[in-house]
Amino acid sequence: MEEQIPPARRRRGIYLLPNLFTTAALFAGFYAITAAFNGRFELAAVSIFIAMILDGLDGRVARLTNTQSAFGAEYDSMADMISFGAAPALVAYIWSLATLGKIGWVAAFVHAAGAALRLARFNTQIATADKRYFQGLPSPSAAAILAGFIWFSETLDLSGEAMRYVSLGLALMTGLLMVSNFRYYSFKDVDLRGRVPFMWAILVMLVFAFIFTNPPLMLFVMFTAYAVSGPVLTLIGRRKMRSERRT
């Protein structure tokens, strides 16, 4: 008689394909830290953006191949903490914040802690959250602001005390925005397979054209604008609600 294998014993493996993308994103984040220690800050910043691309692919690959799992979700969060929490904080600290003393490492810690809290809140609210919006600035976007600033500063050979304090302000800002209650549009309801107005296609081409004219500067500007959109849209929404109550 053939031995029956309990279901729990059959399912101990993990799905390889989506977790390969997660591992690659984790590697890119870890490599960014090592590159910063070796003084290669431009490469460190680019590695964080590569981690962003890979992080955006792992979930889509899992959905397309029907290989979503609780392990994959937890592994993705751990990788995000390294790539978008620890990596940008340490790269910014080594690049400029270390020269500011205690306030420098405090700012780096605020970013790292903000990413950890943001990811923990996302994981606990994923079942009830409105899919159209993120609560708080997403950690990849926060990382992109720091990485973009370092990238274009290195490209233009910008340095000095002013740049250190800008880096300080950005680290504090991103850390606080990640744990804020500001709502950010998630773009998850955009159907890329459906029909869209022709102007959308032109707009996408223009965005790519702007990015390729000066990738480090344009990426920094785009993600900074996205970070600002949360407080701005929240303020507009509150004013609209107040005006509706009065009428």
C-alpha cells in the first residue's frame, strides 16, 4: 500500500521564481552598502534603484505565475527593510551625515526606523487597506529620494556643508513621511492591459524622455514631488470637506 504523505510535509518548499527576484533585490540593497563603504556612492545609489525595479517585479511575477505565498510576503518585507531602510540610511550616513556628528546618525536612524515601522504597518493592515492608496510614503519612494539626491550630487560633483544639511533634512523628512497618515496614490487600479486615452501614451513617452535627459536629477525630482503630493492632497481634501460642511 502506498504511504500517504501528510499535506504539511508536502508543502515545505518555497516558490523559486518570485523569491529569486526578491533575493536579487536584497542583493542590490546589500551591494549598495558595500559600495558606499568603498567610496563608490554613485554605484551605491544606482544599486538602490535597481533594487526598486526588482522589488516591483517579484510581486507581479508571483501573481502572473500564481505562486503567491506567506513566505514570499514575509521575505519581501525583510528584503525591503534592507534595500529601502538600512541601505539608503547607511549610504547617506557614510556619504555625508557622518560629518555632522550625533545629529547625522540620528537622522539616518530616523529613516531606517521609519521604513521598519512603515513595513510593519503595511503588513498588519494589508487585508483592510484601500488598495488605491498607501498610508504613509512607501519605503521604495523614500529610498529613491535619498538615492536620487546622492546620485545627482555625485554626478555634478556637489559637496560642502550645504549638501550635508540637505541630506540631513531629506533623511528626517523621508523617515517621518513613511510613518505619517498622509495618503499616497498607489497606481494599483491602473489597468495596463486595458485601453487608455492616446494622451496617456504621449504622457508616458514624455516622462521617459525627461528621465533619460538626466536620470539622477529627474528621478530625484519625480520622487520628491510624489512625497510632497501626500501632504498637498490631504490638505486639499480637508479644505474640500470643510467647505462642504459649511454649505
